[in-house]
Amino acid sequence: MNLLRSAAFGFSLSLAAGNLPAWSQQVATPALSIDAASPATPLPHFWEQVFGSGRAVLALRENYRKDLKDVHDAIGTRYVRFHAILHDEVGVYDEDEQGTPEFNFSYVDQIYDGLLAQGVRPFVEISFMPRKLAAREAIHPFWYKQNVAPPKDYARWDKLMQAFGEHLVARYGIDEVAQWYFEVWNEPNIDFWAGEPKQATYFELYDHTARDLKAVNPRLRVGGPSTAAAHWIPEFLDHAAKQHVPVDFVSTHGYADDSVEDYFGTHEDIPMRDRVCRAIRKVHGEIGASPLPGLPLMWTEWNVPSYDRLNARDNWYVGPALARDITQCDGAVTQMSWWTFDDVFEENGVAPTPFSGTFGLIALGRIRKPSYYDFALLHTLGDERLANPAENLLVTRRKDGTLVVAAWNLVDMDKVDGAGPQTVTLVFHGVPAGARVKIQRVDETHGNPMPTYRAQGSPRYPTPAQVDAMNRASTLPVSEERRLDGGRLELTLPVNGLAVVEVKVR
């Protein structure tokens, strides 16, 4: 929300360069203040409630389920979305010798039962095409070789969708399944859909699927178009309105390292750190200008830039990049689904090492990355946001009045060699001058398993004892406790450090 970036509220921030060398000196910023009594706007935790994961059958694995429980318990995750619930390895669809469809939901039940047992609901992505139902062989190059063709016969597809919906409602009850989401396909504008022409054939798939599910029960929530890089939104909504096709939410994807030209059709110089939220605001505007302006926006895949071999997604860089996205995307999106919650993930095959720049918060073998602790820290933010114009601060308030402030020193991964720490002084108003403060951090020396991993010799196949040692070393310590000094608090933030500060008002 733009109001949150106004200068009406905020807190006092001064950058103290002192006698730091020239390469790390910081430019002083105008003084701002945090007023604990300032008006606030709601801050739903839209960045943590939905996570992605690779594909459906992985949910049967022990480590997947343990990782999901950890993410649920530490971060409050409520939904998980994955590809390929209709892949042949799940065994949903077959045909007898006469070509009559046969359905088998045994593995579907085990997959969804496993999610629900961890307190997490499915965000159902309806994909990909069972081989015997496919119009042709259109095999995607991913390691698990999904078929991305349209159905050979929409009457059979309709029967599958209706049987799928009816089975879920019969097993779990409509009051439960009505809280799920059903998203039609994945990124049909690129190589995950082999229909030609892509848009028209996807709209046909969507129309059939949405109507099939609504015929089961109108309370089932269905949406799309689940495109890559924020494409097709105006066209999709115009089509749905003209054809009276049910749509309960709009979904699309976008990553920080998607190109400006792909997102916006321009050659502007937009830093990667700004691209996702710029794209979200573009789509938010497109929905508002459409014939269906009230629909929620679900950004069902997203992550920070990978920086290729720099493996940013294994690095503590994730924390400040995530915090910035929260501040910039707030007010324009209903949910954002981080891709993925862990590295039980096989799009390009089995990862060769625990740390290979894969998307998740938990590496292979259940090693917690800095991003796991970043999300856990930001989970502690309040549910109200107090406005401030600073780019590296997020001020929130809990129901009991406690102020929870995130502060960070975001440096692009390809520029860290020329960067240094920031020392910030926060000046609070409306709280006791000596109020108690708790501080937690994630940075190179907090919440980071890599030093221990390197000390172990960077094993390709860590033993359970080595994994345990990494997780014990990276576990965040008890919060640092301090008191404000005349309402002031000084923090030093290392490069790509994230700090979360709790200030007790009473």
C-alpha cells in the first residue's frame, strides 16, 4: 500500500559511518521516528502461508513429510502446492481394453492424508496429462518426464475431473475441501503446455475443468491461468467473463530473475530485487481493470534471484531480499507461494550435493538453510504495519502492543565484495525510554550451516551425525536482550544481515 511508504509515520534511523574505510561508509539518511501509537494497516502474513514443492509423489517420502512439519511448526505454513498429481507415477488414470476410463485414487489419498496430518492443506495444481488420456506424446524435459499434451477426449477429461472432485469431497467432506484451492495446470504459456495455439487451447482446458469441479460442488474454489512471468491475465479474465466461466482466484508466477522484457515488454533498467513486486502490482492493476475486479491474486511461484553459481538461495542473502519483497508487495497480493519449502526436488534429477542453489528452505538430508531461519524470524512479525518510508525497515505491531521491527542490509550478491556493514540507530517514541528489547539475527554467523559444512570437508553425502552438527550449529541462540537507551537502539547489520527487534511497550 502506498500509504505505508508515506513519511507520516516511521522511526528514527541514522547511519553512523564513523571511521569506517571509504568502501564501507554509509550515507546518512533523514531522521525518522517510530511512534508506537501510530495508526496502522493490517499485515496479513501473505508470504508464508503457501509454499511450493516439486511434484506430488515426493510427498510420500519420509524426509519430505518431516521437512513439511518443520516448516509448518516454525513458519505457520497452511498450504502446499506441487505439480503432477495426475502423473502416471501417481496411478490416477487408466483405461481398460475397451478404452473405458478407470480411476485409482490410492496414492492421491496417501499424498493428501500426509499433508493434512502435518496441519497443511493442498493447494491443488491440476497437472499433468496421464499418458493414456493424452492427445499425443509431448514429454517435457524435466527428469520425471511429464506429458504436457492436451487431452485426446474432453468427455474423458470431464469424467476424470468429476471423479477426482467427488472422491475428495466424499473422503474429506465439503467443509474441508471447500478450504482448498484448485489451480488449473502450470505455466501453459511456455513449454508446460503443448496445445496449439497455446492460449485458446488452455482456455478450453480451463473451461472444462472449472465447470467440472463446480458441478461437483459450487463451493470448490478454482482459478488460473497459472502462467509464467505474469502473462495472459487480461485475456484470461476477459474470456472468463464473456463465456461465464467460474473463476474464484487469479494465479500466476514470477521470479526475481525473470527478465524485464518478459514481465513488462520493455527494456527498462529494473533491478532484480524490484521485479517481482513491480509485476505483482501490474497484475493487481490488470485485475482491477478487468470485468472481474474483485478476485484475489495468488502468486503461486516466486523466489529471490539465484545469481547462478553464487547460489543465493543457499545464502543468508535470502532474508533481506525476502523482507524487502514483503514491504513492496504488501497490499497488492493475497498469497505468495515460495518455490519451494525444501530440496526434496528432482526437476533436473537428484541434486549432486546438499548445497546446489536449489530453491528450498531445507537442504537434502534435512539441513536447515539460512532461509529457513529467515522465514521463521519474519513469522514473528505483528499483524499490523506501521508506516515508514525507509527501504530497509519494516515496523509492525502485535495485538498486545509489542513492536516488532525488521531491519536489514540488502546487497546484491554480485556486489558484496564492495560492500560493508551498516550501523543504524533506531529512535522510538511512545514507549518507555528504557524499554526491554529482544534481538534475533540471521547473517553469516547466525542461522548459517555453511561454516560447519566446510569444516567437515564439504561432504557430498553428509552422515546423520554431520547433519545434526550443522543444524545444532545453525540453530538460533536465545534472543539477545537489551534495553533502549533514552529511546534509542543501535544495531550493526553485516552485509545481507537481517535483524528482528521486539520492543515491549508495556
